[in-house]
Amino acid sequence: MAEAGKPVAVLGAGAWGTGLACALAARHGVVLWARDAAQAESMARGRCNPRYLPEIGFPRALEVTADLAAAATGAELLLLATPVAGLRELLTRLAALGLATMPGLVWLCKGFEQDSGQLPHQIVEAVLGVHSRCGALSGPSFALEVARGLPCALTLAARDAEFARQAAAGVHGGRIRVYYSDDLVGVELGGALKNVIAIAVGLCDGLALGQNARAALITRGLTEITRLGLALGGRAETFQGLAGAGDLILTATGDLSRNRRVGLELAQGKTLDAVLSGLGHVAEGVRSAREASRLAAAHGVDMPITAAVLDVLEGRLDSVGAVERLLARDPRGEGFER
């Protein structure tokens, strides 16, 4: 599937979709689809994405279009690069195209759908039914670095292990190393939950609490992610890998992290509305904190860092109060117990 030179369609022209399309265009015929026709025309004319990745010029092999049918028809692999909030609409439009054979689908988004609380694979099943040739691509990957050709390693997960292997082989190559897994739930949860912990680390750094505190938050945050992930059917090794620890470390410490920036600016006393207004991108951790807390309560899982982040986001605590509450907790054994 999607062997070198085979057509790939990247559906969604945000930063990550654009960055991955640029990287893949060295080995594949790549079509980048933008929902907005004016945006597509601007990108095609200027050979860059002026809104999200103005620093990166498009490779010659990269085609840009606003015609979804033209982008999807003939592609062997569709990489769905919308935010979670746009995934259902895109899938509905793809289903309506009546393609003779639905290509393999791989989504790049991380998080929970706001109203339903569903993970991406649940949205796919709700719209398309059980579709074996689909999966998620996740792991530590800033779009700008990928677009610049800097090395990264990712995990492609699908319930169908053979599809995961084939799709991973299609994306793998050049400076992108791709591992494959059949722990779809674990990979999706790692990608969703690490954004919440990254907000916590941003709060910590914004309050200048030091590197010791940062390391503790990342470590205990990974414990929370693993607890809930195991309760929901993920595997422990997934949360120790690229889609868990790897993505968490990058998102919690990297200067390009949107979720980390949310925490940093909240710690400066800005309101959440002001932070999000100035961000210009989606910060999935803001939406994921509420759903993660709901799932933790439903499954009896202790997630104190996540709960503190949610209370800050919803105005029940300020940044200092959240830290004080976490420090006031009684000592306990270290482990993944609920």
C-alpha cells in the first residue's frame, strides 16, 4: 500500500497536514486538499502555506486542490489531517463520494470529539461502519521540523495488524521512521492525554517552579495516562513508546507545543479565552481534559494532575492553587494502580 511513487492524498491543510505532505512528496505523488477554495488557490499560486507554515516552500511533486473528489479518487492512502472536530464531517463527505473502493484511511488527529466524547476510531466506525483498512498515525512530531526534513519517528496503529504494517511502510522513508502496532486504542489515548499533561507542565514552567518539578509532572503524568489507558484496553508498552512517553516529552517541553503554550500563558494570568484567541491553532488538550476526567471517574482511575488542569481551565482554581493542591496530596506507593 502506498509504495514509493504511489498516490497519497493528505486531506487537511493545517500545519501537520502540510508538513507531512511536503515530506512525503519526495517519494510519492501527493495531493494536499484544503477545504477552503481561496486557501487552496493561494497555496497553489504561492507554493507555500502562508497561514500555517509560511517558512516552507512546496516541493514540485506536491499538488494542491480544494476538490475533495479529485484528491481522493485514485489515491491508495488517504491521510486525514483535520482536527478531531472536523473528522466526522470529512468522513461524511468521503462516504458521499461513492468511491468504488474506499482507500486505506489513516487519521493524524489526536483527542476526543467534543460532544460525543468519542475517539477518532469510534467516529470512523460511526460514519463508515467497521472498516478494517484504517488506523491512526501518532508520535512526537512537530510539523515544522517534519516539513524541514528533520528526523522523526512515529507509530501507525490499526486493529488489522497487516494494514498497520502496509500503511506504515507507505509513510516510512527518508527522515521519517514509522513503527507499526495493533494497539489502536492505546495509541489514540496516548495522543489525546499527553496534551492535558503538557498544559500542566506549561503551568509549572510559567510559574518558574524549576526543572525538578517539570520532571516530576512528566513522570507522574505518564503514570496517569497509563492508568486510564490500561483501564480502557490499551497496552502498557504502548504508553512507554513513541505514542505515549515520546509524544508526551515533546509536547510538554518543546517550544513549538501549542498545549504547553496554553499552560505558560495561563500561568501569566491570561484568561483561557484570550490564550486561545491568540493561539491561532487548535489546542486539543483543552477539550481533552474534560473527557479524560469523565472517563477517569467512570472507571475509578485516579488522575489528580488531569483534574487540576481541568479545574484551572474551567476557572475553579488558579495556577498556584492547582500546584498547592497537588503538593498537599498524601504520600502513596508509586505505580500504575488505579
